[in-house]
Amino acid sequence: MKFLCLLVMTLFLFPLQGKAMGLCEIQILTQHSFFVGVNANPGSRPVAFITGGSAGIGKALAFEYAKRGYDLSLSARRADQLDEVAREITEMFPEASVLGTRADVRYEDELLAQSILTRAYLNSVNVVIANAGVAVSGNLSELSEEEFRFQFDVNVFGLRNTIRAVHEDLLENRGKVGLIGSVNGIVAFPNSGAYSASKAAVRAMADSWHGEYAPHGVTVTHILPGFTETEFRQRESHFQNTEARAENDRIPTFLRQPVAVAARKIVNAIESGRRQRILTFHGNFGVFLEKYFPSLAAFFKVKIEAARLRSIEQDSSL
Ligand SMILES: NC(=O)c1ccc[n+]([C@@H]2O[C@H](COP(=O)([O-])OP(=O)(O)OC[C@H]3O[C@@H](n4cnc5c(N)ncnc54)[C@H](OP(=O)(O)O)[C@@H]3O)[C@@H](O)[C@H]2O)c1
């Protein structure tokens, strides 16, 4: 019933200006979505459904899937950024079609609307990547309840909402699921407890979904990226403000992997149906240390926190 209401709302109540056929220009479909591309033969190409497609890893994944012959259903909160990404993709890959939907992963209805529009304008989904995520940093005892809930609403409930929105498609197509977790879900550092807890939940959900979907021929891949060159860390703690802060990334440049490299590795892992993939050397090393030398890992974490506090003290005395 809820699905029917959404369908009516999505297709009829918002102004619908027409489906793109053979045109490579932006078509406004509804108040919340647009279509760009040449979808002259709908249904002939596989479809990738990606959340957080407006920037960073999600945007790079969109390019990687377009390169591999997929049509794309992208969503994020910033419609202007999505629009830009769609234009860039269709310029580089003129045969690709892109559906953009303004959706906040915290709200299941918005992802259901993306899913309905995807079926209507592209096809049913073959690959879904629950990528949208934020990091709320701060000492656990100091974070407000609102901040802590926001962290879980986006990273945990958002992931659940994403997969549920395309569940039927996954079963129908024996599809593929990519869940973007974090090394922090295994190696939890001080000052990032809420983020680490949310990514530990992603890890557990990946394990459960893997078992639940395997009998249906659906693969589930849990991705742990490690430090990647995006705006992610610049946005930390800005749990309501999405503007990036350039000065906030304290991770040395040599430790950050280029985002296009990360996207290629992620797509390879999902295509091959791997259960889990840690993308970086330092990520693998951290997980190894945590697993086999937990006391040493704990010692380093205390040192890192002490260094962070010292640097704050120095900054405030300047
Ligand atoms: N970069 C790293 O070093 C790193 C390391 C480990 C794990 N990760 C994980 O990788 C994923 C992507 O991060 P990134 O590095 O690409 O960060 P990013 O550059 O900040 O991009 C985050 C994406 O998520 C979207 N997003 C955030 N909140 C959303 C919401 N409530 N609803 C819908 N979309 C939302 C953003 O779009 P809008 O702002 O337009 O909504 C943006 O497209 C995250 O899950 C993150 O935890 C990143």
C-alpha cells in the first residue's frame, strides 16, 4: 500500500516533464529528480544504484560503473552537485544514462522514490552500493544525543534503507551489494567512537546480509576503504553543516589513496563477489595489529590521543 502511494506521489503529483529519448540533456522529472542521457534502448544495460553520488567515493564509483557499461541511479542531498556529476559523466560516456534523485538516506521514503524512478526510467537494479556516510567526531562522553543519533541515522539506518529500497530488484536479478564500511569499524580510535560504532554495525550487517542473500544468489561485499582522497575528513563533526573545511584533514597526503583507484578496487571486489575487501596497505596493517597485537594497538591509540590533545593545547596557546 505504502509502495503504491509512493508510486502515485512520485510519478503524478510532482510535475513530470517527460522521459528523455535520444536526447543528451537534463530532463527534470519531478521536484526531486532529473534524467540525463540517451536512453534509446531502455533495459539493455545493467543499472548501478549508488547513494552519496554527489562527491568523493560515490562520484568516482559512478564514473567507474559508467566506464564499464552501466546506467546509473545516483542520489545525495545536494541536487546541484548531482546535476554536475551527471553532466560530466554523460560528456565522458555519451552512451550512459544517469538518473539523479535528491534523497537523504535517513528517510526510507526518499530512497523508495529513487528506486521507483530507477525502474521507470532505467531498469531494475543489478548493483547497489550503500556509500553515503558521514563522520561525527568527538569524545564519546561529550557528544550530544542528537549528534550520536545523527551518526547512526546516516551510516546505519541509511544503509538499511538503501538495501531495502532495492530488495526486490536484487532478488529478481541475483544482484550485487556493496556496503561501504571503514577500517574504523574494526580499529576504533579515540575521538571517533560514534563513527567507529556505526561502522562496526555496518560490518555486522554485512555479515548477516551475506548469509541471508547467499541462498538467493545475491552477493554482499563489505568494503573497508582506508584513508581516501575526498572531502570526508574536512566535514567531520559538521553534523549539520555539509560545507568542507580545508584545514581539517590531518592525515598525511602519502597515506591517502586517490579516489579513482579506490573506486576501481571497490568495483572489482563487488564484481568478483568478494565477501570483504580492505583497500589500503595501512588499513590491512591496522586490522592485523588489532587482531593479533591488541595491546600494542591500544598503546598506539593512547599515544595518538595524547598527541591530538597536545596539538589542541598548542593551537589554543597561539
Ligand atoms: N574518505 C575516506 O578516507 C573514507 C575512509 C573510510 C570510509 N569512508 C566511507 O566512504 C563513504 C563515502 O565517503 P567519502 O570519502 O566519499 O566522503 P564525501 O566526499 O564526504 O562524500 C560523502 C557522500 O555521502 C553523501 N551523504 C552524506 N550524508 C548523506 C545523507 N544523509 N543522505 C544522502 N547522502 C548523504 C554526500 O552527499 P550530500 O552531501 O550531497 O548529501 C556525499 O555524496 C562513507 O560511508 C565513509 O564513511 C571514507
